[in-house]
Amino acid sequence: MQSKTLETDRLYLRHWRKKDLKPFAKINSSKDVMEYFPKLLTEEESNAMASKCQLLIDEKGWGFWAVSLKDSDTFIGFVGLHQPQQDLPFNPCVEIGWRLGKDFWGYGYATEAANACLKFAFEELKLDEIVSFTAKINKRSQRVMERLDMKDTRKNFLHPAIEATDPLAEHVLYKVSREEWMKIEKH
């Protein structure tokens, strides 16, 4: 399937490239970036994740896109859409997610790229709803969700891939419907 490239004022959300692998591995081995994930990824695990992202984009035309700065073509991480396969209490669903290198935090890139993904999800894919979830203690990602006009469902859940006693196990679930998004976009 033809891969879709999304564009914002400052960013490209695009197909993955071989040269993205090293900076992606650096992101996935950063204690700061991976603070709210169960573990740091090895280079092999990071490469496998990038390969899986690429494969899903090849199959569907969308997914977790590689994100690069327009002005320098610098890879900064990923942002995109995904259909989680875990046994989550709200599946089936499409989630929006992001992971950017720490050097690129605080510039609004995650929100800018995620807004482009929501536009794609609702206008082109005609999806009814998008979810996002993270560990309850991950306030940074929750703030991005709120900037995207997603609402906390107050339906916290224990992530099935994380031991229930782990502080990362309890997750929050945010959602936005196409109808809600269309109302917001028209203002």
C-alpha cells in the first residue's frame, strides 16, 4: 500500500529510513525518554520496533511515522496511529502515540505532529474515535493529550503487559471522537 506522508509547518511524518535507526536506538536507550516504559530497549529491540513500524505502514499506508524536522531533515522520533494487539479493555481501537528524543521536547513537536495525525484519522480514514493511554504517573504525555483536546475517560486500567504491582501498571485512558474533534476544528 502507498505510504502517506503527513506535513505540518515544521515537520514531516514519513516512512522510516535506514539512517533513522541509530538516532531511534539512542532515543529508546534514554532513561529520560523511557522513564514511563518498563525497560530501555537494546539496539536490536529498537531496530525491530522500527522495522515493525515500517511493516505496518507498508501494509496499511499509516502507522507510527518517523518524524523529521523540515528545515534540517533531522530525525526526532515517531508520532502516529496504531491498532494495539494487547488484550486491552477498550479494544478494538486506534491509538495515537509519540516518542521523541529529549533534545526535541518543549517545542510543541509532539502536539503539532499528533494534530496532523488526528486530522488524517478523522478526515481521511473516517475513524469514529482515537484513544491514547499512558502510565498514570506520566504527566507529560497526559498534558500532550489534553493539548490535543482529548478527554480523560476516568476509566483507568492495569496494562496487561506490566506486572500489576509495578508503579507503571496503572494507565489512564484518553479519547476524542470525530464529532468532538470536528467541533473543535471549526472554531
